[in-house]
Amino acid sequence: MVVTHQGFFDAPLAEIDPAMGDIVARELTRQQTHIELIASENLASRAVMQAQGSIITNKTVEGYPGKRYHGGAAVVDEMERLGIARAKELFGCAYANLQPHSGSQANQTVLHTLLKPGDRILSMDLSAGGHLSHGAQVNQTGRFYDVAHYGVRRQDGLIDMDEVAKRAIAHQPQMIIAGGSSYPRVIDFAAFRAIANEVGARLLVDMAHIAGLIAGRAHPSPVPHADVVTTTTTKTLRGARGGLIVSNDEDLGKRIDSSLFPGVQGSAHLQIMAGKTVCLGEALRPEFRDYAAAVVAHAQVMATTLLERGYDVVTGGTDTHLLLLDLRRQDLKGNAACDRLEAAGITSNKNAVPFDDQKPWVTSGLRLASSSATTRGLGPDDFRRLAGLTADVLDEMAAGGGLDGPAVSATRAAVSEICAQHPIYPNSIVTET
Ligand code: DSN
């Protein structure tokens, strides 16, 4: 009996599944015709996507290279070793694990390795820019561990290291976590190390947002200071959607390996590992340093332009790819501002600002970032223009203008022009592997 349908091995998606082919084609159109300013997004290269969508998806393995539970693993063992070697070279570390399915699972693995249920964590408050998987009440990490938080100073939005030290002494955590998802400034990793040493805690740094900037030498590295560092491989690293753990402590690395599998995850997602390996290779190229430097410079151009236009930028600027607009002065809500910008062709996300009194699905802020549009080829003048257009749309909204206002339509036209000048993937990508 023949059980594979005609075209199973060679027909393109659009032919086999027109409904899904159409969805992918329309999402491609959206990406081609909008400017992406979401800080956790980027544009992966054709090569990354080709690896990620490759026949490697067919292979199942558990364990690590040379110690697998399934046969036929010699080729993918070579891939995992290559990816690990690239990660170690890129981040200058002695150990890397490419298997976490996501940044959250990387964090979960580290906590599972180093803590017992009920142990104490000190991490950045989600509302101040931390992350769910750092012990937020609504996350499983908030249930398993006894979590206290530090935040940022009301007057300048910066982490107050004296306050972190006080809270560490009061809470006596077994683990301190630094890093987050909307903090725009360089974090003093050495100061976190000193506090961790003082209270006998392990230091985990989650560099998910800034990993590409660190890889490209546009941001200081936490690797010399932290016991262990986690990241996602998308965002500024511009790769496949997954997680990564690195450390300089090889003994700890052995414990992390056996905690991840079988403690947290099952079989590896080898096709994602293939994409991660390609992106790590891309980040090792000299031109990636130019990219990382440009990302920071472009975010600073946007911050300066928006400040000049009367918008409050949390901390007064940025050292990274992201900036956080506080819209309370304009009496605007983050959700409505995000929707209005999207109608004008600019994609962003609503985001709580420190000491926000709005609900998380409303917020008083917008998070903007330069990483994806820099990949697209936009330069400083484009980012100045984009920030000005953003201010035009928000000004019009604050003045009571509607979706049909002139700033929205003028911005939509300008975005179309910028997108046409900086095209991304060809339409044929929908029908290719
Ligand atoms: N943590 C979310 C963000 O920063 O947007 C997803 O990566």
C-alpha cells in the first residue's frame, strides 16, 4: 500500500497546503511592507532559515554528542559540536549548551541545576523591566522559589546598586539574576558579582536582549562575571528562535547538561540547533561588529529625536538596541499608541514603564528598537525620519486625531517608500525550503 501522497517529498507548501501557503505569503507581505521596531524581533538570514527548515527536522536524539540514546547520530553530533565551538568562540567561554528550546527553558534549566524548590532568588521586577522566567508570580519560577525583587530608581529609571545590595543582604538569596527585557542601559555586571559574593549567591545573567551586541563587541560581556549566562538566539543575535546557555565553569556546565536532559527537556530540536549554528557563524564574521555598533547608534538616534520632540525616554536614552517611551506626559496609553503606529506601518509593542499604574495589557509605554530595521539596511537618517514620523503620529493622537488623520497617512506613505528602498526576502521564499 502506498501511503505517501503525491508531491510529499518535492512539492512546495503553497501547492500541498494552500491555506498555510497563503498565511505565510501574507505574513511575508506584512514584513515586507512594515518597519519592525519590536526589540525581541529581527530578520533571520536566508541561510539560518534554510538550516532551520531543513531535513535535520527528521532526526531524533536525546543526550549529547557521543552519548546519545538513538542511533544514526554521527552527522548531527558533528553539528552540535560545531555549534558549541562557535558559541564558545563568540562569547569567549569554556562551556556552551545549544539545546534549550527557548530563553525561558534556558533559565528554568539553570534554576533547576542550582536551586532546590523553596530556595531564594533576587531578580529584577517584571514591572521594572525584568522577565517572567526570573521568578514573576505568574510564572512557575515564582511558585517554586522564594523570590524578592529589585527595581529601578524613580528619579532616573536606573538600577540602584546600593538598593540591590540592601535587598540581597535582607533576602539572603541563593541566586541573583541580572538582565531583563526592557532595561535600556548597560548593567554593572561586576557590581552584581560583588554583591553575589557578599551574600554567597550564584549570579545568573540573562543576556537575551543584548546577546548580539555582546557578540559584536558593542556592549560589555557578563561572561567574566556571572556563574552562568543564558540567552535567546533570536533578538539582536539575529538567528533561529531558541535558547543557549554559556559559562566559564566547565564543572557547572556538566551539571547543567544533565539537568537540561533529562531534567527539563527531552529530545533536542536539532533543526533549530542547525539554525542557531548558522547564526553563531554569522555573528563570528567581522561585519557583525559593524552591525552591532550600528544597532546601538541607531537606537540612540531614535531616542535623541524623540526627546527633542518632547517625549520622555526612560533613563534619558539608551546604551542598547531598545528605548522605552513613557507616554504619561502625553496622556496616551501604550496599547492604543501601538495600534495607531501599526496602522501607520510601524510595528512596536506596548510596554509597562517603571512605576506604571496601568494594567499590563494597557500600559503607559512603548518599547522601540533598532535591531530588525538595521538588518534591513536602514541608516541613521532613516531612523531619524522614523522617530520623527512616530512623534507625528503620537502628537496627532494626543491632540485627539483619529485613524484617518494626516499624520497616519503621511507616515504610511513614508514607510512604504523606506520599505521599497530596503527590500527584504523575495516572494519566491514562500515556495522554497
Ligand atoms: N520577552 C519577550 C520580549 O522581550 O518581547 C519575548 O522575547
